[in-house]
Amino acid sequence: MGFSTRVIAALAFLVTIPFAQPVAGQDNAVQYRATLSVSAARQDTLPLWQAANQFGVVDRAGTSANLRLAAYLPPSDWNGITYSVAADVVGRVSEHSSLFLQQMYGEARYGNFLLRAGRKEETAGVVHPSLSLGSTTLGTNAAPITKVSLSWPEYVTVPGTGAFVGIKGYLGHGWLGGNRVVDGALLHEKNVYLRLGFADWPIKGWGGIMHYVTWGGTHVDPEIGRLPSGLDDYLRVFFVQGASEDSAVNPEITNVLGNSLGAYHFGLDLQLRGVLIRVHRQFYLEDTVSLEFRNALDGLWGLSLTFDDRRIVTGFLYEHVNTIRQSSKADEPRGTDNYYNHFLYATGWTHRGQALSLPVVSTNNRYVGVYNNILLAHHLGLEGTIPGPIDYRLLFTYSRNYGAHSLLEAPGEPRIRDGRFGGPVHQRSLMLEVSHAVGRPRVVGSTRALNAFTRLAYDWGDLLPDSNLGITVGLTLLGSL
């Protein structure tokens, strides 16, 4: 199928999906979004914040032009079930030109439960949507994964607690695509959160645990071949157990089945006059040792302020990331957990070449998986509205990077036992984004809106190309049919 044919087919699919199963007597106006953007930089690659945390849409390899078309059918009701569908296609002209379906999903809600199937941009944990580095587990940096999930996304009161305790949770099963060392690998994910505090209290505490496992599939090494992927194996993955005794991979018998990672997540929310103050902490869970808080200093610390109304400053955030200990002993500067990498699932916690977690956890075309996972970072974010009105967003990230415990240059080859840098490598990344409405709708009552945005990004340091200035300009049209 030629490129133009694929474009026509994708656009036709995008248009027709939202009109499926109309509900009589309800307003099913389709909401749409069209974004055209162009990105360029002084160096051969874009600065960090010109492409990071955009779900893999922007090609990091230099100049590119993107056209993104999305359509969304607002929730409609059918016999007590609320459903919606959406589709989102991207055409990209760059060094890696492509046409791809970024999102396509359907979801149905009944009571407190939400069932979703398809590919949707989503993150895990409780993080600031526009300023945060993201979650240490599933962030906003890589392309979304095709999966099916069942959740209760809002807190539900636990009976017998007088509305003091709320609970929410998520269970998902996914299929990892892209060029991987283990073809057809599966994804298991689950999380559960508790919230403490009455509705009229200004302060509430919350905490939870997130768990992700890459498992199943067929290894590129024929001597390993197909990996455990039956129902019994799924139960072992769910309950974090080792593989059965007849498994061909001994470490999976003595340890746990699949590549398992997760996080403890705790926080406090304080609601004052017009501002929400949030402090939170994510602890890495890489193995059974980390369950006992042996890596207590590793993880993400966050502080954010979110204001209720539009003002010069509507949001502020500070985050600190530390991944240095990695189960090191008392006499060792750094441990050997090798966060986000795995001896068997060597592609690691990445998807289509990008880290699924934090953008400061680096990938590189030369290596398979993650090549920089020992680091310390400080991150600042600021956003608001200035007269015009013009919305702005400002991000600054400083990191001290030490490489990785071991690296893999190509599938089937032995790992490089020490992938650590000779010393700390310093990196700084800055980004300023502004956006504003263009003109006014000519038709009274029109829901159409045209917005222009500009993003300036600058990197200086020794990890990424030095003194790299980049710019993105674009237009977004919003409306309904």
C-alpha cells in the first residue's frame, strides 16, 4: 500500500469511527482537533524539551513537520452505560517519515467502573499534567501501548469508614510493539491507591503501589525461544512469583517471571484559599530487596502549587529524582539493579525507542534498552497567563548523569559489563512555550477556536549536543461537528 493510500485510509477511518452507533435523542457532536507544527534545531537532534513528554509524536532526529488530526465522540448513554470513542492519526515528515495511528480507543463506564480498549495516551500515579517530569513507572514520554483495562478511576468510599477512606485501582493487559529483543512481549499493569480524609477536610493523605511486568513473547535467541505466556504464567506474573520449574530460563525460576518494576507512591494534598499544595514521593520497586525500602533515597520527590483561577502564575512545580543507590551495599557508591533494564527482556522499559518513564532516563540508538539510568536531577516548572492573554509554560532541568551498570549493543550479544561514565556528566535543558488565540470566530456561537503556539528549547552540557537551540511553531484548530 502506497503512502498516499495509507493517508486516505487513515483519514477515512478517523472520520467514520466517531459516528459509529449513534444514540437517538442525544447530542453526539464530534469534537475535533487539528494541529500543524514544524520543529527545527541548530544540531542534528532536537533539544530535550522540544520532543520529550509528548508521547513519542515528535521525531527527536532534527527537522520535522507534523500534521495531527484527532476526533472524539463525547460520552453518550445506552441503558445506563456511558461510552465514547476516539481516534488520532499523525503524519510526520522527518528523517523517519511515517504515518501512524497515535490513539484509537473506545471506553464504557458503568457505575464506578471504566472499561477501555485500544491505544490511549495515559500516565500512572498522581503527577502534574503539564509541568512534571512524569512518573517513575509509566510517564508521558513514549508512544502509547495498545491494551485493555478495567479500572475505577475516581476514589470510591470504603464501606464502614464513614467516608474517611477512599480507594481506586487499575488493572490492564497490553501488547508491546516495535522492534524488541523479545517479539510479541506482553504487558501486565496494576495499581491501587487509598485516600484518607473527610470531604470537608482541607488536608488529605494518599498512597498507593504501582506494578508493571513485561512478560511472554518469543526471544530473538532461538536457544531461548518462546517464553512462558499461559494462564498459569499470568497468575505467576500477577502475584509476583517465579517461573515454573520447567522454564528454559533459570533466573526466572529463582527470581520472578518477567521484567518486573513498580513504585510505592505517597502524598499529601492541602487545599487552601484558591490553591492546591501537593507534596508526594515515589519509591523505586525493582526487586524484593527494594520492597523493604533498601533504596530509600532513590525515587522522585515532588512539590507543586496549583491555583484555581487564571493569573500570572497558575502553577509551580519542583521535582528531585535520584536513581543512584540501586541496592548498593554500605561500602559501594552505586548498586547493580540496573533500573529499567533486564537480562532477558533487554529492550528494557522502553517503547519504540523511548523511555516509558522519565525523559531524563536516556535511550540511545547505539544501545538496546536504557543507556543512562544512574542519575540525579532537579526539575522546575512554571506556568500561567500574561495580558494578551498569552499562556506560557517554562521548564528547566538539571541532571548529573553516571551511565548504566551494563549495556547491550545488539540483540544476541553479551552485555557490556560496565556502562558507567568515567565521572559525572552534567546536563541542563530549558524550554519556554507560549500560546494564544488567533482572531475570533466569525460565526456567533461557533465552537471553533484557532490557537498558535511557539516552543523555544535550549540544551547545554555534555550528555546531549551542547549549545543546541531549537524552535517549534504550530497552529491548533479546535471545534465540533
